[in-house]
Amino acid sequence: MSSQEEILSDGRFSRIARDPRFWEMPEKERKVKIDKRFRAMFHDKKFKLRYTVDKRGRPVNYTSTENLRKFYALSESDSDLSGSDSKEHTVKKKKKKKAKGKGEADS
């Protein structure tokens, strides 16, 4: 078998190295970006299926959640926002608990 360099130096196949149709897709563009509305599909039980065999009948042990993580990613702008939203949400809960605690002590 010929090495990769010999193949690319051959005139018949030299355009493959320059043609963007044959380039590998960058990692950043490979996954579809999902916004925060759909982030529940990564951890919700409704989206989780357990496979016992693959499409050729061989035994496997993986779930559909692994496939979701393989093809989808949370968009970075939304994940940053969701992180700050969750922090604000926990602060509000703490304030409500403190307010309820004071109100119960007064009555």
C-alpha cells in the first residue's frame, strides 16, 4: 500500500488536499448548539433509552443520553446566562426563607 504522501503527490488525487469538501469538520462546528430551553433533554428520564443491542444485533450497553451529548451541546452564551440565572435563583430562595423565618417568629 502507498503512503499518504505518495497518494497526494499523484496528479489524479492532488486536489483532495485542497478541496474543502474532503476536510474534516472542526470540533466546534460538529455539534448542534441547543439553547437553555432544551437543556432538560440531557438529564430528563423521558429522553433516556437503554439500548441492549446495536443495529447489527451485537450486545451493547449504552443509553440515548450518550448520543445526545455526542451530537448536541448547550450554546455557550445560554450556558453562561443559565449559570448566572441559577445563582440569582438560589439567592432569591435564601431571601424568601429568611423572610418566612422572620414572619413566623413574629406571629
